[in-house]
Amino acid sequence: MGIESCIQSTLDGGVLIDIEVQPASSRQGIVGFNEWRNRIQVAVKAEAKKGQANHAVCSVLSTIFSSPVTVISGHTARTKKVQVGNLSSHRIITILEGLIES
């Protein structure tokens, strides 16, 4: 299974991505793909306090995709589901494949 396994299209045209967050990291951005959990790994410098890491995740992913990103589920967990607006799943997969080394 590849990156496609963590991406779902919704009936209203949105795209959901399963991610795994690494808060309080020394780096920030997409750092890999966890094949066992089928999740994109996202590192953020913000700590997991009072929604700071969630805000950082949305900010980092919004910059990467040049599109709005919101956390849909997993607000208090490291594993989350985020929604990306205004992009097709195919375009998101293309962007992610360019960022994640095989």
C-alpha cells in the first residue's frame, strides 16, 4: 500500500487525509509515511497544548497544499484526520509523492 491508502474523497468533493503528528519536533513539515499505520507523518515545532499543535498542523499543511486545511477528528490525539479544501485527491497524492522519499 502506498500514500493513496491514507487519502479518501468525500461525497461533497472534499479530501480527507489520515496523519500522524509529531509535536514539539525540532523540524516542521511532512517527514514521511508510516506504512504500518497508513498515515502521513507531520512534524510541528508547537507543543501539544491548548490546540497549538493542531493549529501548527493546519498551518503547515495549508502552506504545502496552498489550500485550507482543518482537523476533522483526533483533536487530542497524535493520529488525526484532516480535510483539505479545493484540491482533488489526485493532486494531493502528486504533491505528497514529491515530498516523501520512497
